[in-house]
Amino acid sequence: MHVAHLSLTDFRSYTSVELGLEPGVTAFVGPNGQGKTNLVEALGYVATHSSHRVASDAPLVRHGASRAVVRCAVHRDDRRALVELEINPGRANRARLNRSPVSRARDVVGLLRTVLFAPEDLAMVKGDPSERRRFLDDLLVSRTPRFAGVRADYDRVLKQRGALLRTAAQARRGARSGRKAESEAGFAAAGAGDVLGTLEVWDAHLARHGAELLRARLELIESLRPLVAGAYAALAPTSAPATLAYRSTLSTGDDASEDEIPGERGSSDAPTLSTDLGKTLEERLKERLLEVRPAELERGVTLVGPHRDDLVLGLGELPARGYASHGESWSFALALRLAAYDLLRADGGDPVLILDDVFAELDAQRRRRLAEIVAPAEQVLITAAVDDDVPPELSGARFEVAEGSVRRVR
């Protein structure tokens, strides 16, 4: 798979840009702040419908414009697809495939598959659990686009259930303080005053969608574990081995170990992950929601579900977060991305590899090792501040990016 053409209109700093691209290595070189990352960010957005730099769509639209448009021609084997995304902050995005509208923008997810390395990846190791959950879920969607719908359904239920819990919590606080009117108004807003009955309905929806997402994450980790270990060993051969585990709110206590979820540690006696596990997870989610209901009604938030889980990264017996050095953290982040690349490639066809200002962050040994690993990919796109940041193993086309323009120099 490779991108043959990229077209941007009012995306980030670009009023308009047209780029012809080829298989192999392409580097975008220029001083910081000139728009190099904007180019590869656009491709990442087409692939995942999210940015690796910002959480909302508004910053993606050029200041003064009402929308942005990204078009890219994707070649896979002997097939060609023109994917177009119209980004409308505050409104639904729109998409076209081969110039024909599609009913939902997410219907074009998966036509372009990318693996993007960026300085922000360090947050997967050092940052909050949300960064690691996002890594898992984005990879799930890249491998199986229908999980975009599963994730959207889960987020919708979580939002609705959270609104009900907040209303109930406000009403309870009002009742305790003697503000009867506020209490009655709060319960009425919850819908016919039957908070517990309504919660049971949302519990069922949350358990169903949450179990599907959780089961997929567990299966994904089973596949990732040996690939991450191998990639990390190649990047940091003298370090302790990299490990993965999954910590879930299905555990029955703050100190519960990760292996309380069946099949997640990959031991020889662990049950095989199957459709039966999905049913088990749904039942356990319902049980846990009942167990924590008093606390949820008190605090007004959903305390159980995949949105509060964590992917635990380890080096030997120690957690990587807090114990890994800067170099080890970088190697772990790179190993996660390389493992994602290997999984996507095994599914059929090389994804496009994007290395956004990564080599400047690496020492000479890690730079060389990474270059050797990614060089065989069908298409590699690199951003760098200076030519010297691009390893000689990754020679190829060069574009100069400066003052809002992109010019091919070789």
C-alpha cells in the first residue's frame, strides 16, 4: 500500500497544496514550524479520523476557513481509491470515495492504513492510561474498521449513563442538604424519576458494548505481546525484556492483579479467547456495575468499563512508567509502533510508515537500528529539521518545506 497523491485545502497552515508521492522513502525537510508535520498529520487523519497532536478537529482547519478538505489517492496491489474527507468542526464530517458520497465518514476508515511514529508517542509509556487505551483502540480500528462503530456506541452509552449519574448525584446531595425542590427537579430531569430503573437499561448497553471492546483488546494484546518483546529486544538488546499486561476495572479491588481476567496473560493454562469469553465479560461487567452502584450514585461517574482500564507496560519485573530511562521509554514506544506495523502487515499489505521528527530524538545506535527495521517498507514518509537527521539507510525523494510551500528537490 502507498499514497500516490495528497491534496490539502485549508488544512492547518496550508491554503492549498498538491503532492505527488511514490513508493519507497520520502523525506520532508525544513525548519520547525514550517508545516512538515501538517502533511503527515493529514494522512494519519484519513487513516484513523483522529490527529496524533490534538483531541478536537477545530485546530485542523486553517484560521479563517470554515472547513478543511483532505484528499489522497491510495494504491493497494492493482487497485486505486480516491479518499476525500471534509472536516467540519462542530458538525458531522463528510466523506467521498472515488468522488461518490458515503453515508458516514467512518465508512472510509481502513482504506488507508498508516503507522505513525511521533515525539508524542513517549506519552504512551510515561503518560496517562488514556494514551495507552487510545493506542489499542486505534490499532483495533485499523485492523477491523467496524470497531470504529463499537467504540462510538460505547462512548455514546457512557455519555448518556454519565449524564444520568450526575443528575442522580446532584439530587442526592440536594436531598441531604434539605433542598427538597432541587432534589425533586433532579430526579424529574432523570426521566420519570426512576433513576435505578433507567440505570439498569444503560447498564445492559454498557456491558454489551464494553464486553465487545474489552474482548477485542485482550485478543489484540495476545497478538502484540511477542511482537513488542521482539521489537524492543532489537532496539535495546541490553535492557530488561518488555512485557504487556492488562489492568481492568473488572478486578475486585485497587490492588487486584492483571491476571484476574481470563486469558489475558498468555500463560499455557489460560483459557483460549473465544466468543464464550465475550459473554463472560458481559456478565462480569453487569456484576461489577451493581457492586459499584452506590459509589457511582455518590460520585456521579461511571467507575467500571474499558474507559478506565490500562495497558500495563513492564521492563522485567518493573513497570516501565516511572522506572524506564528516557532511552528505554523511547525504545518501548517505538516497539509498540513496530509491533502494530507487523500486525497490520500480517493482515495483508504493508501500511504506510510515517516517522514524524523521530530520528532527532534517538541516539546513533537506536537511529541506525530503527532505520534498518523500517527500510524494507513499501512506503516510508519522514519529517526532519535537517538532512543529517535522515539516516543514510533511508535515502530517497526529498521535499523542502519552508514558508508554507512544499518543493521537491530530488
